[in-house]
Amino acid sequence: MTSLSVEMLAADAVEPITSAGNAQLGIAVLAGIAVIVLLITKFKMHAFLALTIGSLALGSFAGAAPAKTIASFTAGLGSTVAGVGVLIALGAILGKLLADSGGADQIVDTILAKASRRSMPWAMVLIASIIGLPLFFEVGIVLLIPVVLLVAKRGNFSLMRIGIPALAGLSVMHGLIPPHPGPLVAIDALGANLGVTLALGVLVAIPTVIIAGPVFSRYAARWVDIKAPEKMIPQRPSEDLDRRPGFGATLATILLPVVLMLIKALVDIVVDDPEQSLQKVTDVIGSPLIALLAAVIVGMFTLGRAAGFSKGRLSTTVEKSLAPIAGVLLIVGAGGGFKQTLIDAGVGQMILDFSKDWSIPALLLGWLIAVAIRLATGSATVATISAAGLVAPLAADMSTSHAALLVLAVGAGSLFFSHVNDAGFWLVKEYFGMNVGQTVKTWSVMETIISVVSLAFILLLSLIV
């Protein structure tokens, strides 16, 4: 869905791999996406191969040298796997520990006992929103997937009724609420106040996540009525153990990376000095990789050893956790490769060129530019930063509250209609066992609802504050 750190965005700002004009680039983008969709839907080709071929087709239509296209694709694949891939692997290990030890069962049993069937989607959106506050989208997904799948399975829910609220909670937090990288960079570019942006962001996020989560999940469950995929559901081994970890210990293990990242975010805001010792320490322990790694190591004791695992059993659990995610890693990586090919071809600049002469209100302009770049490149963070840079001059004469609303408008636009050029699209598709059409009807529509509904509330707030 997005780059995992602001620093990674520097890699996007490279010399275009083609000198094609905007018209040719537009045709190349449509052709590349069409090739991917056709290969997957018509010829049933594996998504990894389709994305690879689609990236090469995009480069060819754009007139780029094959060597440069290949270099862009492999660079994007490599950076995505290096960032998202490691997190998926660590999340898979943690998920397997949760499943094999009985920790996931403990959490699911508690949720099912405390929440009524009617309130379950609301419980899931609340949990996802809290967990997603300091987390990157990908980290939130790998933490929540085992719980989402088990709740759907054990409670006999349609997967969309449980999954959509969880995804909505994570996505809204990612697009609208600092300290996520997109909003933070937009705040800096527009000279907005962080506290005001955070406060207004929460006001917009609450009704948005309700509409896009529990409310929309009713319709999504009718359109795509599927059960949790058996191959992705955490399964406890048949040789069940005599004991399992307690609810408190299990919950503390899952929330450990959340707490570490939240500490980092708070220290970054309060201290705001990269040379200060405290911030140096929290920057390390609060990074997604270290935070999840810490949870895995702690989980070996609070989950594995608490359930009576031997050292050999722990090693086997870790080994078995990695095989099922090989396909997911390749597909998500290829999605990142396609995104990087789009960016390196100059598609983002093409959108900016088209939008320079649009004579519309600043909030709507920021949203539209972010939407266009999001659709073209697949990166919410790139869309946020590019759009914020373009509308920055408009923020100079704005009030504090309206500058904050402009940040939110840009963030809302960056979430619009995730599709085949977004690594997050493939992550959701594979974890939930859907085909491309089903993913569009649920995940892509949900993202669009978030974008449009949040814009409506932003425009409403602009008349009040």
C-alpha cells in the first residue's frame, strides 16, 4: 500500500526512464494495467508473473529501454520485499506462535464471549483503529489477520463482515492520522500545526471509519460472501497441548510492537531532535522491524514456553510459519515493482503537469491531485507528498485550521481506489483468499468510500472552523 518510511521516498525521485510525452505515458499506464488484469482474469496466470509481464509491457509502451524497465521493476520489488517482506515474515512467525500455542484461540474465545454477534464488526473496527494508530498498514495487517480469520471461522461470520471493519480501521489511521509518514510529510510541506491536524483528523476519522467499516461491511458481505480461507487460518496442531497462555500475556505480546511504535511516535513529537539520546533509542526500538522482532522473541516465552513448547518445537513452529507466505511475498514484491516502474517512468510528474491549471478550491484541488497520483502510481505516500508539494503555496495564506484540513484532504485523496498497482491490494487479496474481481468489489470500494466520505467531512468542517 505504501512505503514504510519517509526515507524510502527518496528512492522514488529518480531521473525518468523514458522521455515519452504525457499522452504516450497515459496510454502506457492503461496498457500495463490492462495486461495485468487480462492475464489474471482471462488466462488465470499467477499474479506474480502477471505483474512482472505487465511492468515490462508498461515500459515498452512508454518507450523505455528494456534494461531500464527491468532495473526499475527489480529495484521496486527489492525495496518492497526488504521493507514489507520482512514484516510479513515476522508477522507470520508471530501468527504461528499464536496459533500453535493456543494464544489466538484464547483471544478469539474472549472476543466471542464478550461481544455479541451484532456488535462483532464494531469490536473489530475499534481494535483495528487502536492498533493502527501508531502502526504502518502492513504491520497492522500481519498482526490482525490471525485474529480476523479465526473470529470469522469460529463465529461462522462472512469474512467480509469481520475483515472490512478491521481493514477500514487500519486504512483510515494510515491516511489521516499522524504519525504516519504521509500525513507527517504533508504537515511539514504545508506548514500545518501537528496538534490541530491530529485533532481534526480524529474528528474526520471517527464517522469515516464507521461508514467504511461496520456499515459498508454489510453490503460487502452480500457482494462477496466468502468464508475465511482454510490455508490462511492459523491451525493449532492435532496434538493439542495441556495448557495455553493466558489472555493477558497473549494480548500483551500482540500489543508490544504497538506500544514500542507509539513510544517512538510520541518521543519524535515531544523531543523532535534526532541527535538527542532518547530519540535515538526510541527510533531504533520503535522501528517496525525491531518492534515486530521483539514481539516474536517475547512470544517465544509468553506463548511458546507458556504452552510447554520445547526448544525443538519452537524451531519447528518458526520453520513451518514461513512456507505458506512465499507466494504472498512474491506477489506483494511484484506489486511494488510495478509501482516503481510507474514512478520511474514519470507518471507522477505527468499528473502534476495536467493539474497545474485547474481552477478549483484548494481543499478539492489537493484531494483531486492526490487521487490522480494514487490511481497512477499505487502509492498513498507518494500521492500525499506529491500533492502536498503542489498545493503548498496555497497554504501560505490559510488559517491554522484550514491548513490542517488541506493536509487531511490530501491524505484522503491518497487512499482512493486501491487497485492492481498497489502492493496492499495484493496483500489483502492473498490473505483473504479472494480473486481480483472480489478484491475490487470489497477492498477497492472500501478505500474509495474512505476517501470520498472523509473529503465530505473535511469540506463540512471547513465551513465551521
